[in-house]
Amino acid sequence: MKFIALTIFPELLQAFWDNGIMRRASAGGIIEPSALNVRDYAQGRHKVTDDRPYGGGCGMVMKPEPLAAAIGAARRTAPGAPVILLSPQGRRFDQPMAKELARCEGLILICGRYEGIDERISEQFVDLEVSIGDFVLTGGELAAMAVMDAVTRLLPGALGNEDSADQDSFRNQRLDCGHYTRPPEFEGRTIPQVLLTGHHELIARWRRADGLMRTLVRRPDLLQLKPLDGEEIGLLEKWRGEIDKLIRSQRDSGSGPSPGGG
Ligand code: 4HQ
């Protein structure tokens, strides 16, 4: 997978590519990352990449000519790779989109600065506008890194363990379970004892139950995206029984009026 990032701060991306899984994936030929400095494609002695906005107002806009030239160079290096603009106006990035993008032979990622890029570049050259969330960054580089990171870990061979990519958070719309390592007791807190049994099926079941519980409490919206399976319905019914039992016992011994108004 070729990653070509268009940026005026190539060092930001280089630091990201030079460490951890990204570094290993490049060394293994799984990804082929490169940055094009948009400034290298600017004209004149000062290599200016930005200009004042038509219509006035604060901030600067990235000039179209250097970006068009850089996109042209990127396309010659990675023919067929979609041109992606990182912007808060884009389609929201998520795990299904990461899986889609992981099927491409390459990605050309435009990282804007200032108020953004000239709209004519978006209209003429951009295939897909992507947002990593509803907040405002100072530049698209961090968003491009998030996209490349999520895509890379899905490529065959990028993670040591072939199946670990799909075991993690968002595997079929459920949050990941809690994770524990040594020591068995830390500041008076122990770990779920099932994890010490060596009983693989029991442990797998505990992990699914913990992931479901965390999804229910933290991200109930995810439960709407994939129907509950039989095991999940069983777990929810068990918890409902336990909650009912707790409420009944507290009602009998509790003080004050019961809620609901009778
Ligand atoms: N940007 N998701 C680049 C973002 C952003 C986001 C703000 C992109 C500034 C120039 N990109 N412009 N959120 O906040 O992708």
C-alpha cells in the first residue's frame, strides 16, 4: 500500500512512519509511505503556498497551483490511488471506512493548513473528503496519520499476530473487553479470576460478556448497528434478573418514597 501525503510539514509524517508498527510495516514492504512537500511545487523565490481569502476575513487559504502540481506528481507515482482530503466537512472516518480503504493499492492524502485549501482543488481533484471527528485541528496531518494508522493495521502481516486486527474494538460493533497483565494484585485491586483458570472457552465467554457490558454502558448506540445474538440476549436477561433482584431488595429495606408516583 502506497501512502503519499501532501503537506507543508513532511517531518511530522516522517516521525510517525519511523516508529512502531508503521516502521515495521515499511521495513517489511507492506506499506510504502512518502511525503511530498507542497512547498517544493510552489513558484517563485519565496515558494509561497498560501494566500489571503477572496471576500476578506481572517486566516489564509492554500493556493491551488502548488497543490495541483503536487497531486499530479502523486498520481504519477500511485496511479489509481484515490485522492483524499482531510477536513471536518468530510465523511466521518470509522472502522468500516478503514476496511474499505485497506483494499486500495494506494492513498493520496492532502493535509491542509490554515483555513483549508482552495475549493477548486476539492472540486477538480478530490475523490473523497474524510473527517476524523467533530473538532478542529490546526492541520490535516494528524487526521491523515489516524487514517494511515487504522488502515495499516488491517493489512495482512502488519501486526505480528494475523488475527489480532479483528479481535480488537469494533469487531462487529462491540467494544473490546478489559485487559490485564501482571501483577495479579495492583494497589489492592485483583483481576477477574476467570483469566487465571486457563479455561479458554470460559475466558472467551467472559471477554464477550465484558465487551457487551462495556458497550451497553458506554456506547449503547453501537447495539443498534448489529442485532443481538442469542448469547448476548441471554447475558442481558441474566443482568436484568440481577438488577431486578437488587432493586427489589433495596425497595424493601430502603427509606423514602419509591419513585414512579404509584
Ligand atoms: N482539519 N478531520 C485541515 C480538521 C480535520 C478533522 C482542520 C483539517 C483544518 C485545514 N481533518 N484543516 N477534524 O480538523 O480531518
